[in-house]
Amino acid sequence: HTEVLFAIGAADRVVAVDDFSNFPPEAAAVASDLSGFEPNPEAIAGYEPDLVVIGGDFTGLTEQLAALDIPVWSGDAPATLDDAYAQIVDLGVQVGRADAARAVVDGMRADIAAAVASIPAEAAGMTYYHELDDTFYSVSSTSFAGSVYALFGLTNIVEQSAVEGDYPQLSAEFIVETDPDLIFLACTVYCGITPETVAARPGWERLSAVTTGRVVPLDDDIVSRWGPRLVDFVSTIASALAATGSTPG
């Protein structure tokens, strides 16, 4: 949401951001030691905000701030791109930048549509594995990330498993057995996972994604957020598919 506020021209109204709000670079001017995981209502109140913007209330912060007469706007993790677009517009309305927010959404829609249209026809139907960490947690097709991959007609290997939930844990054996055409790495910074470390896993050197160079590093921050940089996430997928040039396995 910090990224959204800056993108819609509301940067001058932001007095502080939490310790995870590291983009855009201009946000550093209002950086603080406020915790994004364990927010302290008294510390937040010290900034005398007219509005507190949070990405989901996991600690009862809304009620705590209400007791201090501080209003809250909460935007939980969306399920689809349309949900993300709606949040951006709603936040724009809240801070008096509705037209700018709609312009940001229109630009995102156009850029994402262009990226999806750019992929070769033979890429549709390719299988993929989205790796959240090195213990093989992944995303289901019903998750937000899964909905992004669905734009390209890709098939999630999770659909071949018996596990349930939006963020299921797979096994190394299952991943090797299903042999996905593409592997997307979503923990390159915090976990240090690279195409090279993936290829070094026992048995993984034979995977199609490894032998064809289709192990794709992603930016951890971008794929875990749903702001304007969603365009970058989509573009990375499109670039990987544009480079396939072969029929899916």
C-alpha cells in the first residue's frame, strides 16, 4: 500500500511507513522502526496520523487504534487481479486521489494485457511450479499468484497433487515426478535460492525446467505484494514464456 500511495501522488501525505515498506526509494524519507508484523498502536499514534493504512489486520490493530480515535483503512491480500485493482482505487478515494488511482489501474491493465498478448501460442498449457521457499511450499491455482499464472494459460503442478489450501507444501519427490516445464523462484533474496542451487538438488538436474534453462528467479518483494509492480511480475513471466520457443512437455 505504500507503493500505491506513492504511485497515485499521495507521497506528501505519508508521514511514516513500516519496516517492510522499502519501495519506492523515496519512501526512505519517511522510514521508521514501526513493525509491520507487530505494530505498536502507541508508537503509531505518536505520528498523529489522520489515517493508518494497513495490509490486513492480524493483531487487532484496528480496534486498538479506534480506542485512540485514529481511523484505519485495511486492504487484505486480494484473491484476484480485479480485487487488487479495486483496492488501489478504494485507497485512492480514501486519500482524495481517486482519479490518479484509476489512471494507475488503467495503466496496469494495459501493460498486463500487452504482456499476456506477447507470448507465443505454444506456451499455453505449459506446466509450472512456483516455489515459495526451500521447503517446497507453493501456491495453488486459487491463490492470487495462481490467478496471475492463469492469465497465460499455464497449468499448476499442484493440481496433480492431493494437497489442499492456497499455499500447499509439496515434496521434492512429487516435483521431480511431475517434471514441470517451468520453475519460478519466489525466495531468491531471503532464502538465497538460485537456478544453480535448484540444479544442485539431488535428481533435479534432470528436470525439464533445469535442462532447458526455464528456472526463473523472481523478486521476493514484487511477487509477495499486489501494488503497481504487479506489472513487473507479469512481465517476468511473459519474458520466460517468450523465450521458450518449444512445445510444452
